[in-house]
Amino acid sequence: MVAGLLLVTLYCFGCWLVFFRFRWIRFTPGWAVISALVGIHLLLIFLIGLRFVTPSSNTAQVVQYTVQLVPRLPEPTLMTEVLVKEGDHVKKGQKLFQLDRTVYEAKVRQLEAELVEAKQNVKVLESDVQLASSRKGALEGTLAFAQLRKEQQNKLLATTYGTLLEAEKWDDAVRKDEGDLAETEAELTRAQLKLAEQIDGVNPKVASLQAQLKQARFYLDNTTMVAPADGRIVNLQVRPGMVSGIVRVGGIAAFIEDAKPYVLATYYQPQIKYVTTGMPAEVALDAYPGQIFRGTVEAIWKTNAQGQYLPSDVLPTFNAEDPHSLRGEFAVKIVLSDADRAKVSIGTHGVAAIYTNGFGGAWAALRRIAIRSYSWFNWLYPLSL
């Protein structure tokens, strides 16, 4: 800054000496044009300094997080109550809308009954295992008795004291008891397998019904829509009697969070050459003439859609760009440090200036004068009566 002022001062003093004090060269219109052109180029020093040391953007916008309020229900559902009004400020968890609960309450009750039945069936399976086990024990005893009687009759038959008919009778009894025992063992194995079928220690049928019941309760809870955070209701169009759910896929209102707003300003790519996070900034918002908001650079979004090509089977075309057209800009996120949230509203336009060397120095002084002039001029602009 000092060097620029010194050069301009020396140039003006030299012109005065040459053309007016000693009159070494006659001050003709030609020399006047040449001298003016050289002087204008020297003044570019101040433009370059302001552009890179204190870059400014006139496209600053206040940004806030928004949530689209969309009913998360699987079936068309009647809106029964609208518990808020347009522009209301609400707290997190406050009820906003009430939808008809009839269908979802019935589904929950149905699944609760089926779950109770499924748990009872598990107890029945346990009883089946115990019954089959007891029957197996009884048949093992009966088979052992029949085998003993068979051996005794065979011995008697060998000594001619027994009869062939009696021996065959116990042979048939042993075979029958062996068949009954094999059938009972199969039934016991089947009952044990059914009882052993588990998912994380839970019967599959019970686990399935528990999952369905959890989902049904989720939908039942979502018939009452609550505020996801502290914020404001905007664009409230829903009314009692409207149907929401699977038929209506769009949002029924917009919700603006009270989360700390920030300013997003776009800059030409050369302007942010020396900008880094943490640098101080000032913002003049059009909605508040004569007022300056201080902030800090939080992030630099060095991305632009002009550098993106989407997957396609169409070959790209590369046309010569107009040299006078605007190049792709980068956005800078500025967090306001002293802004009243009630004043700073989403979409507010303004001018943002970044100070790469802090608020001290001549360049910063010029920029601070410029941004304050813009802010005070907003008392008059746009001109309307």
C-alpha cells in the first residue's frame, strides 16, 4: 500500500516538474493521454491489492439447515390435527401433526396377539420334547421286559417245557416295541430340532413377529410428527382432512432449524489465492442497513460443477469458451460470530469481505470503508417511495 502511494506520488510530482515547473516537454493533448494512461495503470496497484489482500463478494447469502417434513407411513393416512401455525417457533420434540392412528393401532394389537401365541407355541414345543422323552423311557422299559420274556420262552422251548406259540408271541412283542421305540425316538428328535431352531437365542417365529411388531410400533409412533430440532415452520400447506403417506410422497411443510446460520459467498478463483480458514471476515446484509456482522472463514469449497462430467454414452463436446464470460467461482463458508439468530434469516443477501492480514493495515482500512459505504447506501437503495 505504501509503495503504491509512493509510486503514484512520485509519478505525479515528476509530471508536474516535466510539464509545468521546468516545461521540458510541452503538455500537448497527446502527452496528456499518455500521462493519463500511465497514471491509470499505476492506480491498478490499489485494485490488485484490494482484490487479493481483502477479497470481496457481492453474492453472499445466509444459509440455514432445513428439514422437509414428510410423513413416514406405508399406507394412505388421514391428517386429523395440525398442531402448529405458519411461522411458529417450536422446540425439539414438540408435536406438529397428528395422523389417524386406527389402522396402525389395530396392526400393533394383531401382532401382539400373534406374538403371545408364538411364545405359547414355544412352550408347547418344550412340552412335546418332555412328552416324547417320557414315552421313550416307557417304551425302553416295555422293550426290555419283552426281550426278557422272549429269552425265557426260548430257554423253555429248548427244554421242551415251553410252547412254540408262546415264543412267537414274545418275538412279535419285541419287534412291535422296537418299532414303537424307533418311532418315538424320531418324534423326540423332530421336537428337539424344532425347539433348537433359534436366532440369537430366540425362536424364529417369535423373532419374526418381534421384528414385525417393532416396525408396526414405529409406524404407529410416526402418526404423531414432532419437531426434529428447535426451529420454525415454513410453507405450511397441510390441513386436517388431507391424506398423506404412500400416495403423497412430498413434504407437507418445511422446517428451518435454529442451528447457527452461516454465510456462503462465492469468489472468483484468483481472489481466494491467499484465503485460508480462520481468517476474519465482515458481512453487510441488505436487510440491515448500516450494520456490519463479523465472522470467520470456516471452509473453502474448492469445487464447481463445470469440472464434472456425468457418465453417459454421449461423447462430450468441447467448445471454445467466451473469454469475456465469467469463470466458475468457488464458495467460502463464513460463520458469523456476533449475529443475532432472530435477525439473520435464511436467504438474506449481502456483501462479504475477507481480511487475509487481519483488520490492520491500509488495505483493510480501504475495504472496511467500502463495505460500510455499501451498508449505509442500503438506506437508499433500491430507490422506491
